[in-house]
Amino acid sequence: MNAFHGFGTLTLEAVRDAVRRRIVAAIAVLSLLSLMVVDSCSGCSEASITVNEQARDMIDVAGYSASIMFTLLGLWVVTLAGVLGADHLTQTLEDGSAPLGLARPVGREVFAFARLLGSLAIVAVAGVVLLGGTAFLFSTRNGLPVGPAVLAGAACALGCVVMGSLAMTTSLYLPRLATWLLVAGGVFLLAVAGGFSAAPGGGEGWLSWLADYGPPVATSMAAALGPWMSEVELPWTPFELLPRLAVWAAVGLVALALAFRRREIVT
């Protein structure tokens, strides 16, 4: 029997369940508001600012503002993946739909991965709207190349798999609120650690360890957007960080499969 028999059907059910959640409406509103902010920022190319007592056109520093905005929105999308993944699997355990789904000839790993993919589908739509809209606006108005945004979007997608799978795994052991707090705190710490690693000297201590060995969620997007910041020399390249991010994604998926396989389900 095919190990992934029924995966498509379960994924469609997971997507429908995700769409029916009330948080989706909030996501849509926040996405529209975020795009309005991006629209305002990308339209400031005719303004000027003073840097070191020298006037510079905003279009000259558009790459920096675009990189910061793209990375921040990417981190929001990654956080969203963790928030949605935090209860999309445990919800089926609470309402009794998990035993019904597992009554079919499907493995537990298939069921868990289908629930993860269902939540990530909603995140993908938000990511395409936010990150795609940001790249389009800054490209058409400020002449920034699209290639770095595509690579940064791929890094964001891997980050979503990492955070979504780890949050879904954690939700099997901790309450929903605790998992949400861990997601928000984890993304924040990864961003701070990445910032310290980019500073001169690279920093020391556990934040340095986190930047060197943890999932490079923020730094991989920033590194991919390096061509937008031509005057800044970053200490890493995307092709150094993306493989590590892919390894963390694999770790998250394996952890989810093992945790759900060991979870006792009352029928």
C-alpha cells in the first residue's frame, strides 16, 4: 500500500478546516493593512533625507528600506505559520475528528503532514500577497531586481515549514497558549541573534550559538536580499544559510512524525 495513500484528501480537509477558522479573517485584514504601509513606503522615491549632513534621494536608500520591510513581513509570515500550526493538529484530537481520519487506511505521519500542509496553505496565500506585493511595488517604483526577493521568499517558505512543524510538535505536549508564546519568543530571539551575528565582532554567548546553529530564519532572508543593499557587506551568503534551514525543516518534520506516532489517541 502506498505510504501516502489518502494524503490529498486529508490535505483538502485540512485546508477547509483552516479556511473556516476565525483567525483567517484577521490575517486578511492585517495583510491588507501591511500592504497599504508598503505602498506608502515604496512611493516615497521622490522625497529626500539627510545622511551625514548630505541630502540623498529616498530612491538611493530604497534597497535598505525594502530589505528591512521584506524581512519583517517574512518574519510575520513565519510567526503565522507557527501560530496556525500550534493547534491545527491538536484541534482534531480535541473534537474527535482525528480517530475518524485515522480510521481510514492512512498512517499517522500522513495525517500529521496533511494537517501541517493545510495550515501552511493559508500561510502561503498570505506570504504571496505580502511578500509578492512588496517585491512588486519596490521593483516597479524603485527599480529593485526581483531575483533576490524570490530567493528570500524561498527562505521564508522553509522558515514556515520549520516553525509550523516545530509548533505542531510542541502542541502535542504543551497547552495552546504556551505554544503560541514559544513561537513568538522563538522568532524574536532568532531575529535578535541574527542581528547580533551581523554586527562587528559577531557577538558571544548563547545568542551567538543560536545564530550559528539555530534555524537561520531571519538571516537567510536578509542574506538573500543582499543585492538590494549593495553598500553593506553581510557576513553570510544565502547559499550558506539555506542548507541549514532545510536541515531544520527536515528535523521539524521528523520530530512531528515521531511525536504524533507516540501520541496516545482515545477512540
